Amino acid sequence: MPIQVRPATRADIETIVAFNLAMALETEGKSLDREVLHTGVRAIFDDPGKGVCYVAEIDGEIAGSLMITTEWSDWENQYYWWIQSVYVIPDARGMGIYKALYRYVYDLARSGGQVRGFKLYVERNNLTAKKVYEALGMNRADHDIYETPGSLGDDPPKHG
């Protein structure tokens, strides 16, 4: 059964929301607010500058998805594409769904000429995902990611 990859459409929003809910719970033990998530996914389709989603189908059924966001590098004078919100339904894991999605966006990135490479983040203990990414030629970066706790709308953290 061949895997077909395509850009997601507004008709895919509910599926992408469901995938993100499942992924957050599975990989981070987080229960996301469905309405906030739905608004966030819909915002991608309202403003493609925020990101672009892609889906992989088997026999016309969506089996996986990912989102690409961009980061401009002044050092490289090119973009990096961040691979985010990766999800493959459990029954389709090990069938090459992520590999098909990765190859699709890889070919898109190469054809545009303005993309230096891909970046992604993965939970420290997600060994399965790390093996998949490494099998596709990605390496662990030399950088750690830091983030502000909570939301910038919250009270600022205490500085030491």
C-alpha cells in the first residue's frame, strides 16, 4: 500500500488537532486544551507564515502528519525548517510514514534553494523517535533549548 504525502487542507484540521492531542499525551504526558489547540491549528491555515502542515495517507486515510515552521539564520543567510508536531497513528508505525513525510519536505526544501537544513526537538526519553531521526541522517545538535516558564503574559520569573 503506497503512502501519499500532501499539504494539509482546512478539511484536515480536526485530524491534526486529534493527532496533536494524542502526541502531547503520549510523549510528554500533557493534556492540551482542545479549543486553544484548535485555534492554533486553524491559525496556520489563516496565516501560512506561521507554518505549513503536511499529511501522509494510506488508502486515503491520514496516518501521520507534521508541521514546518521557519527560522531565519543571519549567520547562514538561509532558513532552517523546524519539523514540529510529528505524529503517526500507532497502527501505522514502522510502515515508513514519517520517512515519507520527511522525504517530501526534504525535497521541497532542496528545490527552493533557501533552506540550510532541518531542526527539531525531541523529548529526552523518546528513544524510538531519536532512532528514526538518526536513521534519516539527522544528528544530535550541540545546543540545548531553553525556554521561559509559563506564558509571557504571566508574572515574570524571579531573577537571581
